[in-house]
Amino acid sequence: MNKTGFYSNPNCHLHEMGQGHPESPQRLDAIADRLLISGLDIALHMQEAPLASEQDLLLAHEPQMIADVKQKAQDLSAQEGLRQQQYVHIDPDTSMNAHTWKAILSSVGAVLAATNAVIDGQLENAFCSVRPPGHHATKSKSMGFCFFNNVSIAVKHALDVRGLHRVAVVDFDVHHGNGTEDILAGDERVLMVGFYQHPFYPHSHKSPQPSNMINVPLTAYTKGDEVRRVVTEQWMPRLQAHRPQMIFISAGFDAHRDDEMGQMLLKEGDYAWITQQIVELARTYSNGKIVSCLEGGYDLRALSSSVEVHLRVLADC
């Protein structure tokens, strides 16, 4: 059994964007309930995420972006206690409430704490059950339910603060991780591999791609066998050549066939298989070092069951 950490924080439940919004606190509740029902929680090392600092956000984002989001948070906090919940919109799909700033710092703090624990050998790998997600946030713009890019900040921390030389990012969300690509493009210390439904939000497909990116566009209704071919034929040769010292996963589960946010047709077995490929790669090149961070996944049953199989592979149980 691997020593697998599970990072979360109650602050991540307090951020919400209004009744009926798919990126809801119930996502984390569904995951927690599934771990209890399955008994998997016993196999995990439960950790409460600390708060990140503004300096941490600067690893991947422009100062003005950080200042703007913080100012909106302060304005909302000043209005807290009013009878009606107050929101500020970032884009048509993304808004803040008075608790969003602490949720942001908790999400980033979780991935940074997990990264440090894995690098230091306290854990072999870790999963961060946090929100808001991050992979759409670019250097200068919050968008698509995302405020700051959790995984990109952790990648920069691993490289620039902890001194690693080569890392990889794996993104299997149904949406293109445009923010991660924007932040990490051209940094040859990083190899990013992913797939995503195309054409689809955020309509950010680029051709040719940056040399350190293999983000593969796939059509709606793509099944697991085609995704497995992409992993085997396109991801793995480049990942093996890159020899990453650590692997980060943007773990979105909205390519599941039951998730109405997208139209891809993956099943739990596909997520287990993809995770197994990453684990085997990490055992070969990274001494098992993996940090996985929740991105999308909006059908609560599909999300919780997919996270369960993902964690079972990470924890080898």
C-alpha cells in the first residue's frame, strides 16, 4: 500500500456561486461521503490544507490579477451580514462570494503542502480535494470557474523553490487546460500532456502547439479505447523521454459518460487505467512522486466513483 495523502479544507466548501451552479460545494461532500461509504478513508492520510500566501500566487500570476481578485474579496467581506448573499461576477460563469478568497488560498495551499510532503518523502503521492478548480486560470485572467491555477503554482514551486529540474503535468479534464498551457508554455523543464473535447469551451485550441505541450483534441462521444490509444501512442513516449522527477495531475472527471458538462464517454475503468499508467511512469522516473488536484466533474455520482478508483490506484489498495 502506498502512503497517499488526502488534502482538503473546510474553507473550500464556503465558496459558492449561487443556487444551481454546477461547481458547487456538494462536489466535495460527494467525494467525502464516497470515501466513508467505501472505507477508503482509512487507507488515506487525511490532511487539512494550510493557507497559501500572496507570494505563492505570484509564482504563476501577474500582480495586478492578484490585486484585483483580492480587492473584490475585500469589498464582498465588507458587505457580509447583509440579508441576501452577495456575489461579484468574474465572467458569465464565474463569481465570488465573501468566502472565495479563503477558498482560493486553501486550494493553492493544499497543492503546495502536498507538493512539499511528496518531495520530502513524507508521502509517496497525494490527492487534493479542493475547489475552486484552477486549470483555466491564465497568467493574467480568472475564468471558467477558476481563479488561480493551483497546479501551475505547484509546478513553479517545485521547480523554482524546491529545485526540481523536470516535471510533468497530466490533464484529463474534458475541457482544455488553457490556463496551464498559457503559464507553462515554452518552459522546457515542464512537459504537459492532456486530451480534451474539441470544439468546446474554452475554444482555445492552438496549432502548432508549444514544443513542451501534447494536448490532444478529441471529438464529442469519444470512448475510452480512443483515449487509451492517445495515452499509449502520444503521451507515454514523450513522458518517458522527459523523465519527470515529479508528476502533477489536473484531475477533471467531467469526461465521464454520465457528466452532462461534456459529451465524452469515459467510464470509471478508464480513469483507473489512466491513473495506473501515470503511477507506473512515476515509479520508473519519479520514485512514485505524484500530486493530483481536483479540477472538473459535476455529476456527483460519477465524480465520487471516479475519484474513488483514482485514489485506489494511487494508494494501491
